[in-house]
Amino acid sequence: MTEIWNRRLGWAWGMCALVLSLTIGTAEAVVTTIPQSALIPSTTYYTDSIGGGIGDIVVMTGGGSAPGIGDLTGRNDDGFSGPKSLGFTLNFFGTNQTQYFVNNNGNISFNAGISDFTPNGPQGAPQPIISPFFADVDTRNLLSGVTHLRTNIANEIIVTWDQVGYFGNNADKLNSFQLVLRGPGFTIPAGEGAIGFFYKGMQWETGDASGGSGGFGGTPAAVGFGDGLANGEVLDGSIVAGISGVVNNHHIWFDIVAGVPVVTPPGDGGPPVGAVPEPATLLLMGTGLAGLTAWRFRKPAHSK
């Protein structure tokens, strides 16, 4: 019993420290690492449990920042859609957000759409971002699925990248993953959270233009959150080879505390062993901070 309470107290103090460090505006950027043990084995989407399907096809730009609307079937490479209304106000890293963009490359963002196909650092991009799996998704192949959006539940949006391929125009391997995002007006069941990442089969992690070949190598996917100012929270193994296998057939829920996503404790009120941000937090200072705050949207040398 003493060990359990010690764990709970440690978790509570850790969350307080994280919230303070990310909201009081210190000069030091902070990235918290989520241990892989926080992932919960599963083989379904959230929508499989509630019914009702994964929603409508998301029609995006014609690719990258190209003007106009792309293919009405939702097939594209590097496209995005938005701004879209959340239908609620989300406090995300201390900033109230009411609109978002759905990006084909495995994430949603605030302030602007993202056409980048290679993650810039473990958080993904210098925009406020939620990345269940930021990688070079390419849905142009007819054997690939596309991105879907469901908004028919009050105070909740659900984005699903269902059986999607990878650049360039590959569908020999497919990924299936889903993002659940809830507003403050949503009544959250015990054991769930305000943000959920759900993964079914995850067969690739890198597009050909990100230095990969056959879905692997180069710069793998980013999994986590960022505020666009180098603060964030990432899954251990983000942009490291093997991340597709780490998340394959798992899910994870997050609460939002003072705008900061933190791993949701289980329904009994105590954290699972190892399923909270590790005590050791990476403080990005000196040249590391300078490099991160200098991030800009850019294509790698082997651009498409």
C-alpha cells in the first residue's frame, strides 16, 4: 500500500512540475518523454467501441500549399484541410484554440495547415500540433485508404487515417490510426481522457522522400504534442527506427491539465506503473534550444 501511495504522490508532483514548467513562460524549453509502457494493448479504433463509423472523407488541398481543393475522393499527397471549427474552445499549452487543420501527414495543427512530410524534431513542427503519427502519408494509390473526420458527437472530433499508404504512391504497407479530441464540455468516462491516440496495424514509418525505402529508414514518424515554441511531450521512440512497431495495436489516453496533455491515470485513480512522464525531463538549452527555436517549415534536400 505504501508503494502505491508513493507512486501516486510522485505522479501528482510530477504533473504539477510539468504544468508549471510549461505555463509560467520560463526561457527554457521543456520536452517531456512519455514511456512506451504507457501504451495499452488493443486492436481497435475508439469508434469501433462506440459505433457509428469513422466519418466523412476529408477533402484536402491539391497537395502541399497548392491552391484550391484536391481530389474529391480525398486522395492526395501532403495536403491539408481547414481551418475547421472545433465546436469548443481548447486550452492547448496556455493558448485558447477554436479552429484546427487536418493534415494528411498524420497530424492536426493550429494556426496553419502543415504540408511538411518529414517531422522537424520529435514534436513534428514549429506550429502547435497534435501528432498521433506524423509521417509521409500518401493516399494517391487506389489501394490506399484516405483520411476521415467525424464531428457528429458534441464536444468531440475524431480524425482517422484509415489504411493509408506512404510516399511515393506506395500501398504495399498500410497504417491505420485515429485521433480523438474532446472539448471541456465532454463528460469523460473513467479510464479515458481528453485526447486519445488509437492504432491498429502499423506497417510503415517513413516515406521515400524522408530518406526511407520500403517504408523504413531515414527519419521515422513523430508521436506527441508541441506548442510551436519547442515545448512539448513525445512518446519515447519518436523519430527513432521501430516506432511503428511500438504503437502497433495499442492506444493511449491523455488528460489536459492547464492546457498541457498528461497521460491519463487508469479508472482507479492511480497511475499505471511507468505510464507517466519520466522524472528526467530534457531541458533544451544552449545550442539545442537555439536550434529548436529556429525551426522553419522546409523540405529536405531530397524534396519531392
